[in-house]
Amino acid sequence: MMSCTVIPVFEKFANSYDAATPIQSQVAEHLAQLIVRYHTGVTDMCMVDVGCGTGKLTQAVMSKFLQNAALASAQLYGVDTAASMLAIWQQRVEHLLSTRLSSTSSPTTSPTTLHSQALCADMADMALANQSADLVMSSFALHWTSPSVIAELGRIVKTKGQLHLAIPVAGSFYQVRQRFPKLPVFDFLPSHAWLAAIETLRQQRQGTLIYHTEQSFAVSYDNLKSLLKNLKQMGGAVSGKDSIDTATFRRYLQDQSPVGLDYQLLMIGLQL
């Protein structure tokens, strides 16, 4: 028997993460569009990217704000447990600032003042003050924890601030489950588990649900071996308590037909 459960080891794979995660890029871009669409007009903003990874969401959001000259200043926090990911996040933020300064053509135009801080911390216990952030956002990160984390995220959102989330939920990896039923894969929680935690927070803070949608995102790989290699390059390791017999796993790997990696994403916006 061999173990084959995907668990996160992001610290070792920060340099390969971006190239291995096209769906995460698509989702970050989609969530960024929603964030900018529902922007409340705050021009001096404190923003927290929870489970920020290499900064895909931070870059997508800030690029749009900077293009629209929507902010006078921004304090950015990236929260993650992987220091190597945070280092790339910081580089992305610094590149955003340098690009903004070099593209300011008019001497009368004041560029956005941008400050950033990387926090190596558990998303369930962040070293940030109560109601200190105008915008708290997270994409492709919360599924590694439990819905109880919603209370921690809500704790740092200011009154009239916003919480925007993209969370992979049950229904993800559908093609893999159908084609390779004995292959252990990540057990995503159903959307209602997350929605219940969001509703509890909304009631506690007398907030307003801005939007709630579920969308599918997918990318195709040449075969299962290629897909599993990609999962490893994005920080998933082959390990864990579940197992598959070696003969079945080898038979699965001999299947050379294309297979899709698909995610079902719960997208939620909440104003508190």
C-alpha cells in the first residue's frame, strides 16, 4: 500500500508555485474584479491578504486600484505561514510600487503611497488589532483550515469594512474522483459549512451580504502523472493517512488520456 493524500508543503515550492497554478491566477483576477466593483470609496485603505502565498490576489487587486487611481494610500499586509512565499509576495508589492512611480507621467499627479508588511502567522491567529482593516481578502487558502477561521478574519474588519473570499468547496476535483475513484484526494468542505460561518459573522456584526456565487474553474493535463506532478509543484506533497494499493496506483498512472483539474469556488463578499 502507498500513501497518496495531498497536503500543503508550500515552503519548499514557492519558486514553482506561480507557474503551476493557472487556476489560482484566474480566481484571483475574478475576485479582484468583484473587490474593485464593490469598493466603498475609501481612499486611505488598510488591506489584508490572508493566506497570501506569492501575492497573486494582492497584485490583481492593487493593479486595478492603481490603474483607476482609486487610492491615495494603502497599507498592505500579507499573512502566510510560508516565509518563502511571503518573500515573493513582498517582491510583488515592491514591483507594483516601482511600476506605479515610473508610470506617473504628470508631475502634478501624486502617486499612491504604498506601505507593506509580511506577517508569518497562522491565519486563525493573526497579530493584527481588532477592526483595523478596511479590506480583508483571501483566495485559495481557507480550505486548508476550518470555517471557524471566519471569526478571526471578521475580527480585524472595520465597521463598514469588507470581507471578500474565494474558497474551494466540495465538487472540486470532480473529474479526478470520477476517473480514479480509489485515489485519495483533498476532502473539500461543502459550501454550506462556510456559508453558516459567514452568516454567524454577518448577524454578530449586523453586516450585509454583498454577493454569493459558486463558479467552476478548470484546466486540462495530458494525463494523471502530469496532473500529480503539477500538484506537487504548487506545494502539494504525496503523503498522509489514506492509502491506495500500489497496483491500482500504477494502473492509474498508465492511463495516458487527458484529465482535468477542476475546482468549485465559493465567492463571497460581506460588508460589516
